[in-house]
Amino acid sequence: MKEILVDSNVILDVVTEDKRWYEWSSATLSKLAGEHVLVINQVIYAEVSI
């Protein structure tokens, strides 16, 4: 399976249930998770852990 790097903004949209982006971000992650492996790197981990 192909790996997809998930941007920290997309993760934060879902975690915070952002009013503007939650629907798009969660739907896109769900779709991609069925077809690819979703990954993050150390920078993205650091950005969402604060």
C-alpha cells in the first residue's frame, strides 16, 4: 500500500472538530485510510502534541 503523509492541520481539524474544515478533513482521512497507509513524521508529531 502507498503511504500518505497527513498534514498536522488535517489532524488538528479532526481533533478540535474545526467548524470550517472538520467535515472535509474527516471524510478525506476516512477515504484515504481505506486505500493507503496514513503516516506522520517527527515534525507533525511535535506540531500536534503541543
